[in-house]
Amino acid sequence: MASDIEIARAAKKKPIQEIATRIGVAPADLIPYGHDKAKIAAHHLDGLAHKPAGKLILVTAINPTPAGEGKTTTSIGLADAMNRIGAGTLLCLREPSLGPCFGMKGGATGGGLAQIVPMEDINLHFTGDFHAITSAHNLLAALVDNHIHWGAEPKLDAVRTSWRRVMDMNDRSLRQIVSGLGGPGNGSPSETGFDITVASEVMAILCLARDAADLEARLARIIVGYTREKEPVTAADIKATGAMMALLRDAMLPNLVQTLENNPCLVHGGPFANIAHGCNSVMATRAALKMADYVVTEAGFGADLGAEKFLNIKCRQAGLAPDAVVLVATIRALKMHGGLAKDDLGRASYEALEKGLANLARHIENLRSFGLPVIVAINRFTTDTEGEVNALQAYCEKLSVPVALCTHWAEGGKGAEALARGVVALIDKGEAAFKTLYPDEMPLLEKIETVARSIYRAGRVETTRAVRNQLAAWEKAGFGHLPVCMAKTQYSFSTDPALLGAPEGHVVRLREVRLSAGAGFVVAICGDIMTMPGLPRRPAAEHIHLNDRGQIEGLN
């Protein structure tokens, strides 16, 4: 079979105006970016308010392994399959970050015959949203430094300035830096650093805002530092909000593309799930629900991260309630969770599969605790034996959870029709009774402990007195009602990426907390997780190049 990029390049795309008409968007309501991608104009989004909402389907997965689970591919395959069976469906995905595209994970547009296109554009610069977010974030950083340089009111204390810079690339050498060297004309020397753009609070704000007015209000609430009297200083205080909005004017609008089967897809926003909240934009999801009978969306990494944050943060803030959850699993990944080495995954191992099934069961139990019905999607690989497939299906039946075998990577939407019918049947039962994991009034540390205990099955949370004091201070300042955004490794329920399967009784080490007042959550940084990732020993960038026809090769 051809590579993903070869398949995407050969796609028979339809004009984006034709795709738009299927979801009720007229050509005059589009802002085209070439022939195959466009933004949906604000006036069209505003006109959707009176329309009834469709059904919301969340796609999540077991904890990822190097063997792969194919969550995005399954989301695309499911959307194509639902449209094939006559269930009008709109797909909502996140935008890929350049960091993993050139690092280890690769692109995020699906694979095989379940992809969104134009693949190269979406994975690289797309419509410029990430660049706009990066620019708005760093404009605020420049205004903060300038505010300090000129001694403007309110007087920011240079040593209590918390606003770092961002860039959309993995660069470990920028995690901690000293800026302002070279004399008074270059500012005041201070220790600072860079995060990756997908961890920016501006990214989180854009993805959680309901509309332009909400976006502006959230940007205004960003806390950039404190005075010597420990009073917070916001973006509004240094008069940054208007200029930031100017940079984000187009970035706030959802992007429309299509699948290989010419079905519509909104791609907008891209916070990571291991260091941010891992969901596409609220504006895109809410608009999609008014333009289709069903909406398929995904949450990043495993359900312990992306789904937990989708439900506790995004749904809480946006007033959303999923009607069903699809939990993606592969036999290969489950065998890795059962202790089998990556090089041995091609052979049958019922012992490893049986041990690894505990990871699947844990995620099912967690998702059901939110009051949501679950269906398991087995993303089948050619190396899976009939015996292994039967064992996995029997295990799901034992847990009374429906299961569907999927071959969308090789067959496109046709290979996910069983999953599509299962999802529709599950929704038709009307069993969803969504509830969040914790109430707003619960103290911040208790919220962190609740996630660690209920979702991760941790024995306890360890932290420092400084962290406890900081959380107490934020509660006293009126931020105690905010949800928590857990930043930890995606590979394990614990904070140890090597601890696979379904560990219990482990210790979650909370080393730092950050207040995202504009986004509306408190980030809890656990273990060794970094908000600026590094490149692997052999980054994907080494294999990406232009061929003699000027086409991109090596982007997967």
C-alpha cells in the first residue's frame, strides 16, 4: 500500500465550496485559503444560535504506546462510515503542532484511507492559526518587558513576572534561559524560558472561548505577574488585549477541510493533552453541533488525559454533554501494556494480551464513572490473529461493553461501518447521563487528589509546602472554583512513563502549579513532564525533504 502522503496527494478533492454546502455554509460565508481549505466567517457562526444541536460523540483511547492506537485515524474512519450509513456527521479535530511533526510523533491527519486533506498543509502551516497564537503570546511577553523597562503603572515586580514565551517547535535548550543581558538598554536580566505553543494559555483561551467577546474577556484576565505588594497584573492592565485580538482575528475562526471520502471536517485549535487540555476549539464543536445530526470529535492521548480534561474542563465551561464515547484500542498496544517488547508484537501472545486488558478495563470504568455509554473500537492490524481478536471481543462482552472490529486504515469508511452502526445504536438507547468528576466548590488540591485517586488509581499525591501555599493563595484570591488541568506523561496512569498496564497505589508527585486565569483552570505539573518537549535521538525532520518535483516527502 502507498504511504500516507502518497495516498493524500492522490486524493480526488472537491472544491471547498462544495464541501461547505453540505453543512449549510454558503460560498459567501467562507474565507477561502486556496481551493481545498477555508475558514467559516463569523457572521455565519453567529447565525447558528437558534438551530437545534446534534449528538456529540467523543473518541478517546487507551494509553498510547510506540505500537500505536490510531485515535485520529479512527475518528476520521468513523465519520466517513457514519456518512456512508446515512447518519449526517461532521468531524471536529485539532490542528497538528510542528513540534511532533518534526520530532517523534509525526503528523496528525490520520493514516491509510482514513485521512483528512490537504495533508501537507494541515500538518505544516495550514491557515496560520498557530503562528497567530504564537505571535499574540509573544506580543504580550514583549509588552510585559516594556512595561517593566519604562516603570509603567501598575509597577510589575521583575522577579514576580510569570509570563514566558512560546514557539511551535521542540527545543529543549530554550526551557530555561536568562534574558535581558547586555546592559540597561536591553531590559533587566531575568530568568525565564519558552514553552511550546500548544501549551500557551493563549492557545487554551482560543480553544475554550465561545465567541469573540468571550475570547477578548479571557485574554484580558491573563495574569502576567505581580507587583511588589503581590497584587496581580493582567494583560488588560498593560493594555495588551486589543492588539492580541487583532492578531487573533482570523485564527479564532474554524477551518473547514475534507476527508479522503469528501466528508466535511472542522480543524481548529491544538492544545496538547499531556501538558494542556487536549481538545479542539469550543467554537468549532458548538458550531458543528448546529450544522450536523452527529459530531465526532477526539480528545488527545489516552482517556486518563484527553477525555478527563474534555469532560472536566471543556464540557464544564462550554455546556457540552457527550452522548457516547468511543474507546480505541489495538491488540498490539494492549500486548505492550501486558509486558511484550515492541519487537515481539508481530507474534501472538495471549498472556501479554490478557495482562494488557487491564488498561482497557480501567479506561472503560473511568469513562462510565462520568455517566457515559462506551463502545470499544478495535483498530485492527494485519498481524492480529483471529484468536487474539476473539479474546478481546469476549473480554468486552464480559464487561458488557459493545465492541466493533475496524479496518478503516485499509478500507476507509467501509471498514468502520460496524462501529458507526454500534455508535448510533448506543446513542439511540439514550443512556447518557453526563456528570463531571468533581464540583466547582471543591478545594483545588482536593480536585487534583480526586483526579489522581479516581482516574489514575494513585495511592497519594505528594507535593511541597510552597505548592500547597500557592493553591491556598489562589483560593483566597477567588480562583478556587476553577477546574484543574493535569500535566503528566501520556504513557501511563502514573507519572512514570515506564509503568504500563493499570498500576494502583502509586505516588503522583505534584512539583509545580500554574494559574491560567484567562483559560479558566489551574495547571498541575506532575512528575518529569515538560511544557517544552525536546527532539528524540533521530527526529522525523531528518527524513523530510522536497523531491525533484517540489513535493514534500517523509511527512507522516
